Amino acid sequence: MVLLNISEILNGGESMYRLIDSHAHLEEMDNLEKVIEESRSSGIIAIIAVGSDYQSNQRVLQIAKHFEGFVYPALGLHPARIEKTELDRTLEFIEAEIDRAVCIGEIGLDYHKKIRAFADKDLQQSVFREMLGIAGKYGKPVSVHSRYAWKDAFTLVNESGIEEAVFHWYTGPSSVLREIIGQGYFLSATPAVEYHEEHRRIVKETPTEQLLLETDCPVVYGRGREFAFESRPADIYRSLRGVAVTRGMDETKIAEGTTANAERLFRLRNYPKESTEYI
């Protein structure tokens, strides 16, 4: 078990790398100015802020505007946030603001019984197809949530003709993983790689050239354990160290490779330097 002490990095006790947090819910975080300052100080060069519904998409755009050149917006509709009364407005908003997004996400399927209680499989798949259609229309990559729906999520992405996707925090079967890899899609490693055996298996089996790092902050990792912690972007170092240990590779190679992968997937070097301010 890795259990990296992030304070060592921030105090100069560890080497810093150019890292990208490819999946963060910044709109859910307190003390955001402090969080971003800490992120910059730890060597992070970019954060992909993902949206989950109408309100969070608005906030993501505001945050990206405020931290322009460091935070990059992704617009999405999480399966756990599907509301029929808001659906049309959310889809219209995403399409209207599509030029400002580096990605469509977080989108996907979640077959946990608590989610299916208000958004059944048919509804989730219908919404997912709509989102994939928008991504395909405008040539955007997608960030995919696939909890307990791994095969269906892959099938819908593949059938939609989407060429660029990242399956975030994937813990599904190796059979589906091989299909994801075979299509050239990416997978992302979270701090759960420190202790979660299924996630560690995925990290071992995914080629480095198809791997990204993320935190999914502010999710709590190790819930119920004595080392539990609420994540923030600086915890990307936990993902990095966990991947390096799990794969038996040099941290520098993992850092350089995953950062290059994220820059390519999200086209960060080509992202518009100017954008209209959202009101």
C-alpha cells in the first residue's frame, strides 16, 4: 500500500512533476482559491473541471474563466443527476457553450440500484446517446462514467463512432477493458490505486500510452478506513505514485507519459485563449 503523504510534496520533500488532473469536480470544493494555489504550487499544470448537470456546468464555465489557462471546462450530465424536467435545458446549454469545452463529460451509465431507482437503464442510455451525439457532432472527446455498466457504456461509445474517450476510474472486467484498449480509448487512474485491488488490476493491464491521472476530487478515498481522506487536485501525486508502484515503473516516465496523453486528448495546446464571459 502506497499512502503517500502529500504534505511532503508541498514542503519540497518530493520531486514535483508537470501533472494534469484529468477529472475534477471543482464546483463542489470549498476554498477554491486555496485549492488552486496549492495545485499550482505542487506542480500541476492543468485541471479538467467536469460538469454534472445544468447548474454545475454553469459553475464550471465560471471557474474556468476565472482560472483561464489552468482550469479547462468539460460539460456533461452525470447519470445520477438526470432530471427529466431539466433535460432539454441542459442539452441546449451544453450545445450552446460547446466551443468553450475541451470535453463532454462527465457522462455515462450507472446501474447501481440507488441510481436506477429514479433513472432506469432505458432513460440513462437515451440520455447517454444524446450526449454522445453532441460530442460526435462537434468533434469532442468524452469522459465516461460506467459503474456496473461497463459493457453497455463501452458498446454505446463504440457504436456512436466516438474516436476519443476516457473511461474514468474504471474497475470493470478485463474482457471489456481489452475492448476499450483495442479501440484506442483512454483509462484514468485515481488515488484508489493505492489500495483498491480491482483498480490496481486495471492500471497494470492498461498500456501507459492510454493512461491518464485524475483525482475525481472531492471524493473521499479509503472511506471507512483510518487513512480516509477527502481528495483535492494535489492528490494527483497519490495517483502518480500508485501507478508507478503498481506497474513497477519510474515515476518520471509515468508523469511525462500521462501528461502528454492528457494534452493530446483534450487538445490543451490548441485551446482558445479567449472566450466569451458567461453571465
